[in-house]
Amino acid sequence: MEALRWRHEYSGKVRDLYLSDAEPARALVVASDRVSAFDHVLEPGIPGKGALLTTLSLWWFDKLDVPNHLAGARGGLAELSTPLPADVAERAMLVKLLDMFPIEAVVRGYLVGSGWAEYQATRSVCGIPLPDGLANGDRLPEPIYTPAYKAPLGEHDENISFERTVELVGEADAEAIRALSLRVFSAASAIAQERGVILADTKFEFGRDPETGEITLADEVLTSDSSRYWDAELYAAGGPHRLDSFDKQIVRDWLAANWDKQGTPPPLPPEIVERTAARYRELIQRLTA
């Protein structure tokens, strides 16, 4: 990357961010094959995961009628004067630098995960009252917006109320982000449903484009890492596999059964790595074929 004058600026659990003096107001976001669970990056990674996540994000950006952070065609890479190596390009997006909002815009269409746990205790999710009698995995009467505060790396994100988002970003932006999140979720759900896939929940990240002032969709979008997808046919049939998701749930389940969350997590067995990679690949095939 040094030969291309890109300098490493930041690494998250999955993505690496690079900046270059030759590309002002732009950043290179490169998805790795790293996989995380329970706030730990695990070994080994999932082969091909970075390319799959990038491919799916770019497919969704193209489908959604909303401003996004891509700098141009082919994930922005068409804007580069010096092409990236092929093994980097398949995992990379050249994006506009945005003034990011400090919230994750979470939308839930179904009652599952932490939402199900909270509902059992309070009959609500993030302060939003829900009807009695719902079961794990049930479709909600309508999608709900349940934002979270983006915690620093290594710390847990914190579920917050809409009122708290108003305090963080102001009323106009809080309302715009909520409306945009629900609209994008609705559009994406319809597209997924046409392909036999249920979009159960997802998270979006937004920033303000300093050049246009527009609220802009950023980061990854509607990938297996940021979303929960189910097979619509299996879901309708019921049974123990109706909530099997196209993501790293296989990793979480294995880790929960084989690690007490103390010290360093054990390495993932080869069969867990391959099963997880297969789920990522299957989702790409189901959605984009």
C-alpha cells in the first residue's frame, strides 16, 4: 500500500481505513477476512469474507435510492489514477470522507436476539411498547427504529432512546435518520423477499457530506455482518432451523459452547470456518443471482 501512497489510518474489527495525500477528501476502506464475536477478533479468519462483504455492499448501494459514500463507479475505484492490486481491489471501496453521526441506526422487523431478550423482561424493545403474546422470531406489527450509541473500539455499543439521539445530533437530523433508516429497510426487505430471503434486522451508519450537506449512507450496508437474514421457506415451515441466519451465528454458537469468555478465545475449527464461509457465499448467491 505504501507504493500507492496509501497510509494506514485506522483498523476496526473487520475493516481497515487508509488515507492518501494524493486523494484529498477520500478514504480507502478495505474489508478484511477477520471475524469477531463477543468483542474479540478470532483466529483464523473466514477466507474470502472481505470480498463477499464488499461485493454485497456494492450491490445494495446500487439498488438503494439514497445518497451513499462511494466516490464513483466500481466502488469508487474508477476514480483512482493508480489501480490497486487485484487482491485488494476486490475488498476495497474508495469513499468520500463524511462527518459521521455517533449513532448506529438499527431497524428491527422481527423480534429476535437482544430484542427478544428485552421483550421477555419488559414487553418492549428500546422503550418501544410491543403487543403481548409475541414469540421469538415473530414478525413485528411494523418495523421499529432502535438506535445505538457507537462506543469506542473494544467497548459495547449502547442501546439508546430516540430522545437521546435528539440530544446527540439534534432533532432535525435525528428525525431524518430515523425516517431514512425505515425507508431503506422497507425497500431492502421487499427486494430480499422477492429472492426468498427475509431481512429480519439490520444497522445503518450515516454521515453528513461536507460538500453537499446531505445525510449520506456510509460504511457497509445490508451485509451478513450488519444484518440478520433468514431463508423465507424455512421460516414459513417452522421447526428448529427457521431462524438459521446467513451470517456468523455458527461461530457464535460454537464459541458459546466451547469458551467461558475468559482470556483468549480458542481457534475456530476448520469445519466451523468452512460452514460459516458457505453461509456468506449462499446469501450472495441468493440475493444477486
